[in-house]
Amino acid sequence: MNINLHIEHLILDGIPVDKVDKPKVSAAIKSELSHLLSNNKSSAELLPRKSTHSMRGGNISVKPNHNPITLGYKIAGAVYQGVKK
């Protein structure tokens, strides 16, 4: 089974990410989403869907001076929750 997920824009409302940390956050999101989508396949959850203009993911909590990789994993989990809806 192939899964194609294209995210054109990801809006992180209220989460400050330093310019230098953006590539780390992005890489962590991609890595964790790949992991979640490939290891948690449930045919009922991942039925083929039409494209959608927007999707609301789950909520996350972020501590000040957050680790960019941990932040990326949390964001991936929130996106995954939105995909499963």
C-alpha cells in the first residue's frame, strides 16, 4: 500500500520556531509522519480520500525553549490525528 501525503503549508499558530531550527523541525515531522503512517495502518483509518483544502490536527503543548526535534515529533502526531479523522 502506498500512502501519499502532501502538505503545502503547515501553520503553527502560537508556536515560535527559530529560523535556524526550522529544518530540524521539518525533518522530524517528515520522519515521524512516515513512521506513524507506515506502522499504524488500519484500513478503516486510512481509506483513500479526496484532497482537502485544509485539515485541523490535534493540539500539542510546548514548553519554552523546546527541543526542535521533539517539537517536530509532537507536530507529526497532531497531523496524524487529523489524517485519521
